[in-house]
Amino acid sequence: MILEAKVAIVTGGARGIGRGIALALAKEGATVAIADVRDATPVVDEIERRGGRATSDRCDIRQSGEVDAFVAQTAQAFGTVDILVNNAMAARVGVPISELTDSDIDLALTTGPTATLYFMRACYPHLVGKGRVINLRSGSEMSGIPGYTAYLAGKAAVAGITRNAAREWGRDGITVNAICPFALSESAQATFDASPGMLDAIYGQLSLPRTGDPEADIGRTVVFLAGPDASYITGCTIAVDGGGTFVS
Ligand SMILES: NC(=O)c1ccc[n+]([C@@H]2O[C@H](COP(=O)([O-])OP(=O)(O)OC[C@H]3O[C@@H](n4cnc5c(N)ncnc54)[C@H](O)[C@@H]3O)[C@@H](O)[C@H]2O)c1
């Protein structure tokens, strides 16, 4: 168990990729604290049934006060925070730029880069000397998809945060990396249901034409980046998307 005695915060761990990441981290011994607006109790129960340790609380990641309280409460309960996974994000997609509402733009930017910075800022004192930050990017930010501009603006900002934080925090003993995932989460499934043919088109572009498994593929990559074998890796992005994205 390579993450024994580590404490990890996972945002958006109630479902989808975040759930897979939470399960994978707990399986390696980390105590996992899930921050989500959705009820994450079923994921906590699943981790405990498997013999792991987890907790969850309602936290709207767009509200800095709620983020600060969640981080303080986690550190108080478990002694520190070693690993931060900024996974949660929400956006309305399939909307042309000319039809984006103020709230569409606000949602993508506040749940993406703003929330990522809120959590990084709040976790910093705990991360100094040993911390690992893993941010969720998107490969489509590099290739582009019409109708995804607000979402991908948020992801591009998360990419910039990842690179710059790696520079700024290296001397503090904190690594900051990112993952571009592909998995059939609930929200991804809803997108594909609304756009017939889109999933087949994506399969056509993948080198490995299958969807990723949130726990076995994406969760295990987070475990690697959070674990001892990745101590000399920072500022990097790993695409865990079947060869859909080549990050160079
Ligand atoms: N699914 C994919 O193939 C894919 C591809 C590229 C990038 N990503 C990225 O991976 C991450 C996870 O994706 P997913 O498909 O599992 O998403 P999802 O929508 O299925 O799950 C997101 C989780 O975040 C939570 N959340 C949303 N807004 C929140 C808020 N304001 N406060 C707290 N929690 C909030 C939701 O309740 C949910 O549990 C996201 O950052 C997404 O952009 C996913």
C-alpha cells in the first residue's frame, strides 16, 4: 500500500472519474476526503466495505469559504493534507460562443480554474515539504470542439495553473501535475446520448478504441503521480485517453 498514512482530498468524488480516483487512492491506503455538492456517502461506504478509510462533506467548490472550511476540517480530522486532486468541474457544453450566457461562462470558470486555485491556496500550508497536486485537464482543449469554448477556456486555465504552480512550488517540495482522461462517466454518457454518433467518432480517433476505466486506468495514474515513483515529475500532463491526445 504505497499511500499508507497519506491524506487525500478529491473534489467531485461522488461519481464518475472522481469516484474512481477516490477508490484507487483508498485501495493504496490513503484516507480520502471527498468534496462534492452531490451526496458521496455511497462512495465512502464502498471504500469502507473494502477496508479503506474515507469521509465526505457537501462543499460547493465555487465558494472559497466552503473550500477553506473543508480543507481545515480535513486537516483537523486527519492531521494534514498530502494529496489534492482537483477533479470536479461543471459546464454547459454544445453552446456556440454567441449563445453563451453569463452563467455558462461563470459556471465553467468558477468550477474550473477558480475552484482549483481556491483548493491549492487552502491546502498549501499542509502540502509544503511533501505534497502532490493532480489537476484534471482535457485533451479536447488542445484539439478543440465547437460549442465547448467556455469549458475548454476553463481547462486551458487549469493547464496554465498546473505548469506555473509546478515552477512556483517545486522549491517547497510540492509537485503539480495533470491528467487528460477519457472515461464514460455519467456526464460524458449524457453528452454522448445528446449527440448521436459522437462516441463512435471519438473511438475512430483513439489509438486504443475503448473508454477508460475511472478506477483502473485514471485512478491508478493518479496513484502513480501521488506515490513515491513520481517524486521527480512535476509540471507534466499524462493523457490517459487511449491515445486520443499526444501531449508534447
Ligand atoms: N469524462 C471524460 O471523458 C473527461 C474527459 C476530459 C476531462 N474530464 C474531466 O475529468 C473530471 C471528471 O469528469 P467526469 O466526467 O467524471 O465528471 P462528472 O460530471 O461525471 O462528475 C463531476 C463531479 O463533480 C461534482 N461537482 C460539480 N460541480 C461541483 C461544485 N460546484 N462543487 C462540488 N462538486 C461539484 C459533481 O457533483 C460530480 O460528482 C472533470 O474535470 C472533467 O472535465 C473528463
